[in-house]
Amino acid sequence: KYISASFTSSFTVPFSLMNIHFLYRPTKITLFSDIRVIALLVAYPTVQVMIWMILSIEFTAVDDFEALEIVRNGMKEQYNLTK
């Protein structure tokens, strides 16, 4: 459960960084040198990951072992694996 949650939550980081990159403009360079803005820019992706991690853990119906067994059985049936 936790492995899947960390995997899915890691996909939010590029989107968060893209939002920050969109906000950055050379005319606003003084704004980005303020320590409070820097702290906010560090906190934004961190909070995004934490939110998605919590949502993934709480609303995932199966554990990683159960999901792995489902995938194994599907692979055995589809590809006729005996291993």
C-alpha cells in the first residue's frame, strides 16, 4: 500500500515544479529572493506530495501484496505462464 502511494504521489512533483516555473519571471526576481517566498516554493511541492500520499493510502482498496497477486494471476492467464 505504501509503495504504491509513494509511487503515485511522486508524479505530482513535476506538475508542482511546472507551476513554480510558470510563476517565475525576470521582472519578479526580487519577489523570488524573499525568504518567505522561497519557503513557500519549497513547501508547495512537499505539501502536494503529502496530500497525494495520504489520499493514496486512505482510498486504496487493496494492499500491494494483493495487487501483486492480481497482476500475477492475470499474467498467468493471459500469457499461459507456468512459473
